[in-house]
Amino acid sequence: MAYTGHVEGDGSLRLKGTGLLGVLTAETLRHDAAAGTMYANAHELKAGTPQQLTSATRGFPQAAAALAQIPAPAPVAAASAPSSDADLRAELAAMKAKVDQLSKQLEQAPPPAPARPLSPAKARAKAAEDKRIADAKVREEAQRQAAERRAKAEEEKRQQAEARARAAEAKAAEARRLVEEKRAQQEAARREAEERRAQQEAAKREAEAAKVRAAEEANARAAEEARARAAQAAAAARPPAAPAPNAAPVVALVPGGPVRPGLYSTGTGYDVDVKVVGDALQLRELAYNRESLYRPISPGSRTYGYVNPNTGTHFALTVENETTLIASRFDKSTGQVLPNGTPLKFAGGGRAQPVSGDDFKDLNDVAQKYLRKAQTEPQDAQAWSFCGMAAMARAHGQNDVQVRQAAQALKSISTTQENPCGDAIPNRVWNSVN
């Protein structure tokens, strides 16, 4: 047997024990001596007299007597000082002795008397009552289970409805997303198509503008060339002036070496007139009547430089020999002449004497005819200018070089292989060029 004891504040004794025999086994006991009552966890045994206490303990007179002999504890004053450890140990020892005595009495107590059997009527009444209670419990359990099933079914139905609603909402949201995505794709495709159309229209307008500008520039160049050729022809038609006493020599000496002044050509229609001015070379482009002064890039250098005031481009002209010049670009940052320059070959030192008589008049009339057509027919101004240039060259007695150049340039822009101006360009010259 094991137990513990504790004195409550009201003077009652609370016993906790295990191993006690009888109905109080493994129960918590509390005996109130003043009230004559013993309490257990599941029992409340009350007795005002020793006989009642004996009856309440169900046939354990020794235990009841032992409990009755436990004196009530003296009331504890409210302001009393707490007991010392020695007093508590003494009190617990006394309590233990009393509980041991009570346990021995309980062990020696006879077994409880069996309960008296009920009468048939009471037994039937008790059985009927037990059956009624059992039936009520069964009905209550059945009702509870039915209510649980209904609640579960309703909960499942509610969850299914919520799931269907969520699925429908998700499906609707997905449909809306797809519609929005398709609309966005269509809008993006529409914007892209509009941008492409705008770009195509802009490119078309730019191409048309470039075509118009090219035509205008071609017409302007053709007109300028025609005017230059006409001026050149008019100047050539005048009798040559007598040479001045200090006329320039046939070969002039410049810092870069000897240079032969006169007409230089690329052989493809680009001609320049080269003059020596001091230590510089003056070039005049016959097609544009534009003059440029090239100066030595360094003392004694064979290369002459010129900077275009409009574009800032650096040009170079190198004296290869007295009849050959190399036109190229100049890299100012490195001080080097760029490779792959264009050679200019000497084409003549002076103007040829014009033909005399009716031949000059006829060729001059042919030249003027094509120059007028270049003014009145701007769509073919370049072709008629080449025809006028060829007739003018023949009128002034120039060799076939100028005529061949005009024929070659005219063939490069012609859509047919037929000679468009046989009175200006002889067929033998036309057929001999590519």
C-alpha cells in the first residue's frame, strides 16, 4: 500500500492511496471529522453519527470507527505564523500512523453483504425502465447518426456545389483570358500590320522622292554638262589668241616634278583641265565647270591636297609622271593617301582647230539641236546631252576620243542597242564601243 496525506486549510484530512481493498481502492479519500463526512473521487459518504458512518462505509465498521476517532484539527488563526519544518514532519508522521491503522482495519473488514434481490414487480419495472432508457438511447443514437448523415450529405452537396462553382468560375476566367489574349494578339497583329504598311508607304514615298531627286539631279547635271559643252564649243569656235610672251611652257616644273598642263581624262567621261598656278595645281571639272586648287601637302611632295569647303572631304592628287595624275582621298588623321586612286591621263595640250565651212555649220546645228532637246525633254536630257557633246566635239575638230566617250556613256544608259543620234555619233564609233 502506498499513500500520501495532506491537511486542508479547513482542518480536513485528504488521503491519496493506491492498493486499498474494497470500493475505495485507488481512490482519493478526504475525511471531514467536524462534519462526520468522508469523501472519495466518485463517492460522498456522509454520516452524522458513528452508526451512520458505519452504514455509509458499507460494512466497514473498523474503518468507520477509525475515521470517527480522528479528531478535528484545531482552527488555524488567520494571522498565525507558518509551521516550521519540524512541526510539519511530526504532523505528517502522525497522519501516516493513523492511515496505517485505517488500512489495517480495512484489510481485516469482512466482505460487504450482497445486495438484496428485488421483488418481481420491481425487477419488471426496473427491466422496463432499463429497456425504455436503452430504447431511448438507441433512438437518440439513430437520430444522431441520421442527423450526422444528413449533415454530411448536405456538407458534401455544398462542397460539390462550391467545387462546381469554382470550376465554372475557373473555366469562365480561362475563357476570358483566352479571349483577352486573342484580342491582344489581334491588336498586336493589327498594329504590326499598320506599322508595316506605314513603313512600306514611307519607303515607297522615299523611293519616289529619291527617284524624283535622282531625275532632277540627272537633268541638272545633263543641263550643266550641255551648258559646259556649249560654252566649251563657243570658246573653241573663237580664233585662238596669240600666245603671250611669257606663255606657260609645254611641260611645267612644280615641286612634285614636271607636269604637262592641259586636258586630263579618266576615259569614262570625266575630264579635267589642269593648270599650274605657282607651286599649286588648279583643276577645272569640265562637266560641272568647278575649279579646285590643290597645294603640296609638304615641301617637295609629289602629292597635292584639297579640302572641299562644303563637305570637309580631303582629296589628293599625285603626280605619277608628266602625263599621268592619280586622283584619290587623303586621310588627315594618318597623313596617308588612300589606295585605289583613279588615274587621269593626258588627253591634249590645247584645243584642236575647228573644221571649216559647211561641215562646222552642219555639226554645230546638230549639236544645238540635241542641246535644245535636252532642255525640252527632261526625261531624256542626259541622252540628248551626250549626243550634243559628240556633235560639238566633231564640229571643233577633236579626235574620236571625246566622241567615243560620249557614245560609251550613252550606251550605258540606253535601253536599246540602236544609235539614237547617228548624225552626231557615227555608226562606226557607236558599234566600236561597249
